[in-house]
Amino acid sequence: MVDMGMINVAMDILYKPGSSISPLLVMLLVNLTQLDVGVTSLLQTGDEKMQGLYVMKLVRSFCRSSDEASEDPFEHVGSILVNISKQEAGRKLLLDPKRGLLRQIIRQFDSPSPLRRKGVSGTIRNCCFEAESQLQNLLLISEFLWPALLLPVAGNKIYSEQDRSKMPLELGSALSIEREPVDDPEIRVQALEAIYLITLQEAGLRAFWSVNGPRIIQVGYEDEEDLKVMGAYEQLGALLINSSGTEEPTTETSN
């Protein structure tokens, strides 16, 4: 189907005025992008003038349609974004600071739609596989990135004023009130894996300490009951413990 140009056909119909089958077309794109050739087609790889245009359109629709109360024809775009971010070319497109796509996507992390939240979480996690070469671009959106990664794994306790004083405002404010826990363990695992990938890099580790991230991980772990999620906490915790001899004093000095 991809070889027959179905990606192009689906995108053309999807963006025709008055299209009434948007959800079906989006689901078709979800299925087609499970194949590498489908991702390549959607990315428009090889066409310098058009490359990334389809993805930009889908991201724009994904972010705009969340305001529609009655139906959400583009909520499954989150799954498309997960699929394309499994490929290096897709991750680089999403992380391109000139396009600002990940910045737009990440703002959907607190959407009431579970599908949207899972799509955003999986996309961020996949993009963090580029942390070694794209850490600067990830940290450029840190004001959105850290809340998206840390709030799902922070538990639902109210954090002390002392803890919050070492966090940026957007994190500290959210952790000063009672919160609904993130019930989906997959989202929590993806958030922890993304943090792990970032903190493998020295600059990423420093950035994590600077927002009091280790304290959030400690508190979140105390209330975790899912074994798989606990394993992800422990993997990250081991990395933090092994690096704390060099990183923690530096962070404390700078505060």
C-alpha cells in the first residue's frame, strides 16, 4: 500500500476541506507508519523542498484538535509520532529547533486523553535516544521537558517547601498541590527511560540535578508498586548513585 502511494493519498484527502473520514485516515497512517517504508514516505525523505511538511501538518492538527470537546479526530496522531520517532530521521526532524515540533508536541503531555499522553510520552522517550548528539536541542525545551518527564513519576504527595525551592517554578508549583496519579505504568516507564537516556550525558546529568530531579525520583519510588516501573526507577537510581560523587556537590555549590 505504501508503494502504491497511499501515504500521499491519505494526506491529500485528510486535508481536503470538509473531509468527514479524518479518524479513519489517521488510523490508516498509524498502520502504514509501522513499516519503515511508511515512515520514510511520511517524512518525505529525498524531497528537500517537501521534507517534513506532512509531519508538520499532522503535529499542527494534533495540537489544535485537542481543544475540540465533542470529538478528537487527531488523537491517534500521537501513535504516528511514536512510529516516526523510532527512526533516526524522524527523531532529527522532531528535534530540529527551527521547526519546533517537539516543543509543540510536548505541551500535550497533560491532555485528558490517555491516547495523547501515551503518544507524547513515547515520542519524547524515543527522541531521547538522540541525547548524545542532540542534548542541547532537548534542553532548549527544558521548561516543558522536565515537567513532562518528572510529574508522571513524582507520585501524588505534596512536596516540602524545601524540596520545591530547588526546583524551577513550573515543577515546584505542580508539586505543591495534590495531583491525580498517572495510572498508566507504560507512561511512567517511558518517562524514567527518557530521563535515564538524558542523564547518561554529563550535561544532562547536571541539568537533572539542577531541577532537584533525584529528590523527585526518590519520593516517587517510595509509592511505586508496579514491578516494571520499579525496575526503571532502580536503573535510573543506580546511575544517579554512581555519579553523585561528582555531580551532587557541584549542584549544591551552584544553588
